[in-house]
Amino acid sequence: MHICFIIAMEAEAASLIEKFSLDEVTHFASGLPMWAWSGLQGADQISVVVNGKDADYNLDLIGTQAATLSTHLAINHFKPDMIISAGTAGAFQSKGANIGDVYLSYPHVVFHDRRVDIPGWDKMGVGRFPVYDVREMALTLKLKTGVVTTGNSLDMPETDEATIRAIGGEIKEMEAAAVAWVASLHKVPMFCVKSVTDLVDSAHPTHEQFLSNLRLAVESLTEVCLKVVGYILVHKP
Ligand code: ADE
């Protein structure tokens, strides 16, 4: 089986690439910013695709456009059996989240900032992409599950918060629904592993929390991703 992680930031992916001893894939996306690493774990293959850097700012490409392109390239190149959107995210302390908690997505991922107030387009804007059923895995690995909600901003204006609360979103991030959309086009099962860097309903500014907690959140992300791969390879879908 081939499991492919789609990860936005180099800092989120580096220790996972190291722990799996993956090799860089040359000619993965020539001329484009995306990078890939891959390697065998026994008879199974693990790959990590990272969005790469913006050419003008030399910063990690975050958000849905890059995630869409990465996922399409990853599926075309690797033909994986499972896609995992992994990374960091915000969550609600009012719903019991703590910094460094790792969530699995269930039952769906959605967009929270695609507002189109026309019947039909309103629902399409939100998306509601079903994800792989992680309930047994979450119980076994003692992980929280929740609706993952995607938008292209780190902050949370009132209108986004109202949408997220109405949808029952637990995890707020910037890529998952784009990854889920492309995976659904190719009929590849997907789910998310998201580690909490910031509490979106706390008094502290989100960007400050994100920067101070990134290292800790990535440590728990890596640890959980290793366990998730171990679980999937034993309980193959
Ligand atoms: N990534 C990490 N924290 C986030 C937040 N609060 N919103 C969107 N993306 C995030």
C-alpha cells in the first residue's frame, strides 16, 4: 500500500521525512515549487509532498491553491492508496482543545470562507467532503476527532467564526478541504492529522500563539503521524 502525506510547510514535514528515512524524488514537479520524498517501509511505500516556497518571498506556500496543485501532482505521480493532509491548525478551547492536541478528521472537511448566498452554490461553497472513517483508529490511538474547516486566512473574522460554529468545526486550518476535493476527484480516500498550535477563541493573538507553539505542535504531529501509518499498515483498508 502507498500512503502519501500532503504537508504545507517544510517545518511541519522535516522530522517526518527524517523519521521515515525518505529520499528526495527528483523530477517530481520540475519548474514548480512542490517537492516530494518517498521510501519503502517493508512492502509498503510512504511519500511526503510539500508545497515548497513562494519564489518572491521565499516563504512556505500555504493555503488552498498550493494544496490543490500539490495533491494533484502527488496523485498523478505516486498513484497513492491513501492521502493524508497533515499539519498544524487552530482549535477551540471552549470545545476542550489544548495546544499540541492532535485531531483526526471525521466525518468531513469543509470550507468556511466560501460565502455564496444563492441556493445550491451556498452548499457547494461549504463543500462537506467526506473523509476516510478514522473512528476505530482514533479510539485505538486515543486521538480526538472533529470536523476540519479550511479557509485562506490565519485570523478569524466574526463571519468566519459564525460559519465555523454553525458547521460544528473543531479544527481550523488552510489546506484540508482543497486536498479533500482533489482526492475526491481522483477517488482516493483521504483524511487529516492536525496538531493544534493555537486556540482561536483565546485572548492571545493567533499569529503569536502559532509562532510560539509551532515546534511543540510539530513534535506531536510527527509522533502521531508515525502511529497513524503503523495503524493503517496493520489494518489495511
Ligand atoms: N494554522 C495554524 N493555526 C491556524 C489557524 N488558527 N487558522 C488557520 N490556519 C492555521
